[in-house]
Amino acid sequence: MSFFTKGKKGFATKIIVVFIMTLLLQIPIFFVRDIIQDRGRNYSEASRNIGNDWGKYQVLTGPYLAVSKEIKIKDEVKNETILILPDQLNININLKSENKSYGIYSTLVYLANGKLKGSFDINKIPKDYKDIYLGVGLRDTKALVSINKLKIKNLESIKIEPGTKSNGIIHNGFSTQNLKSIFSDKINNQQLLEDDKIDFDIELDFRGHGGILIHPFGEQNDINIKSNWSSPSYKGILPVSKKNIDNGFDANWKISSLVRNYPQVIETNKMSGNFDSADDYFYDTNYDERAVNVKLLDSVNYYTQINRATNYGMLFIILSLMVVYIFDLAKNKKTHYLQYGIIGFSLVLFYLLLLSLSEYIGFTNAYIVSTLAIAIPNGLYMWSISNSKKIGISIGIFLGAIYAMLFSILKMEKYALLCGTILIMFILYLTMYLTKNDNRSEDEVKNIDNS
């Protein structure tokens, strides 16, 4: 006997209507998604505004020695600037992250303490140099809080000046006064250090937003970054070791100059031949292939989480309506199609309520309130419709349980797909179990559907 004929016709019709109703409810879910995306764009704009005020995505470049000398080309004398990079470079960065608000939006920013130590090879400094500066590049200098220390060998009373003295290769940063007058004779006589090295020790505090990029300027680089932010994203050169500490991370890089595509002594006049855009190479965060790049942006903000939650909307609606129908069969009751539609539409409103509340009380609190706002009224509604306290409580518990499972899935980045699939299979098997003993005759089913 066909499934769509005689006694089974009412059953099949209701299943088809429930399915069509679920498809139609995807229309308001589509509009909810559009609202989520619009609010997400507003959040991104607010995040950029906070970054512009507090400090941009920082790029740390250096330190380096900017050495100028005169060169004669035919009968014309021109100035040439070369950048001498350190032989050994040790960088330790401590990032303290916090949230800053802009209207109803908030985003992650950080205050960084950076310690840069290392040495230059005195033999790389040309004998006929004219001027010599030590420079450090920092993408957003307005976010430079303080320079706590700048020490070259035993010289500490060194004046700091704006500008990078790099002939335009490194856009923003600071540099020292002309060091020629301080140790010119010592450099020429190679008396600054017995081992032909110029040691430096620099400490600075600066602000930033989103992440930090560090160029490995040393011939040998040892870079360490610590933060209280628990979920970093590593780009460019990956760390050799990383670990989670006190709800944060501690990552270390050991990098050779061989990974770069620029030499240890850079002739700035010839720089344009080395890169697609030499003026932006040490400034733009997109050039991260040969640099240390740690992103601190929240990869799963609540707009992303809510948008991901809507992907389960169709599944949750059809399962919830099917559970209502299963209770109809179990208790020989009949819920009207309009009542099915009201229940289904309330499940759509869950996402809109979650979005609205998240912007004020946070995602977790908003999720709890939204779940209760859906589970409890629907449970009471089914209690009233069916005149069965047991059915009302069961529906409320069912809705609370599946939204609790969804919350767990949304909090899992790596295992979200796996857990989502397991959830679907679990609910399928639960439905099989609840319907396994439904052995009504065709007339019984017809009487229920036609009552």
C-alpha cells in the first residue's frame, strides 16, 4: 500500500506541510542573517576607528644603522644612504591586551613593552661615512608611549629624534641624533668594542590593535612574544615553540637572515629593484611572508558566532516541529498548522534576540537569556495546546538541550563540524527511538489527523 494513500495520507500530508513550512521560515532567517552581516560591518568600522585612535596594527622594523656617505657619479657628488642591519637581534615583546569600547561595540587592543638587544658589526661601516644614525621603524608612531631606554655600548645620554633617516624605505619611526660626533674616532680606529661589535639595548612601550608584525633584521634573530590573549593566529614565519600560559601564550622564533630577500647591508638607492613595492615593504602588514606576524583579532566574535548559529536554523526548526508531531502521535492529539507556524517562527526570533542582547550583555549571557525566552514560552504554549504538563515540560527541555548543544558547538573552532554532525546523528537516532513503537493501525492514524 502506498505511503501517500488511504490511512497514511494524513500523516504524509503533515510531514510535507511541516517540511514546506520549514523552508518558508528560511526567508525570515535570511533577513536575520542580513541584519547580522550589517551589524558585523558596523563592528568592523568601529574596530577600525578604535584602532586609529588607540594604535594601528603595529609593524616593528629594526633597529638598524643608517649611514650616509658621498659618492661621485661622473662629475656629480651625491649622497648615498645604506642601512646596516644587526648581526645579532634579540626581541622580547610583552603584549597586555584589553577591550576598548566605541559606542555599543568593543574590540581588542594592547599595550606592548618591547626590549630590543643585539649588536652591529663595526667592520660593515664604511670608512668614508658622512653621518650615522640608529633608527627603529614603528608603523604607528602616534601610539608610541615612551622610550624607556636607548643605550649604545656605554652611551646612554643620546637624543631621540623623529623620522627614520632611512631614505624613505622605512616610513615611520624614530632615530637617534647623529652619532658621528659621539664616537667617530672610535669607529674609525675600531676602538668602540674589542670584539668589533656595537652593542645596543632599547626598551619602548607602544600601543597597538589587532596584532603585531616584526621584521627579522638580524643575521640571527631570537624573537619572543608573550601575551594574555589566549587565541593568537600565527602568520608568516611560524614559531619554533609555542605554549599556553595563564590564559595567554608564549611563542618563540629563531630565524636566520637566509629566509629574507634583502641583504644585511641595504643600499636604499637600489631598494626598488628588490620588491614589488619597496616603499611599503617594511610598513604594510600584507608583506608577512618573511616576517613574524601574530594576529590578536578575536577570530570568533559574537557576530561570527551568531551567523554560524543560523546555519543550523533549518535543522533546529524541522527537528523541533517533528518532535511536536511525535508528541501529537504519542498522546493522540492534533496541533493545528498555525500553531506549528507560531512555534517555528519563535525559533527564528531566537537569532534576532541573541543578536540584540549580545551587543549589550555579551554573547554568553545573551545566549542563556535567548534560550530561556524560547524554551519556556514554547513549553508553556505546548502545555496549553495539549493540556498535558508532561508534553509542555518535555518540549521545553528538548529546546533547552539542543540550544545548549549548539552553544558548545559554537565555542569549538576546530571541532565544530564534527560536533555538529554528531548532534544531527544523535537527534536522528533519538527520533528513531521515540517512533519505534508507533504501531498504530491506519484507521487510528486517520482518526488522529482528522480529529
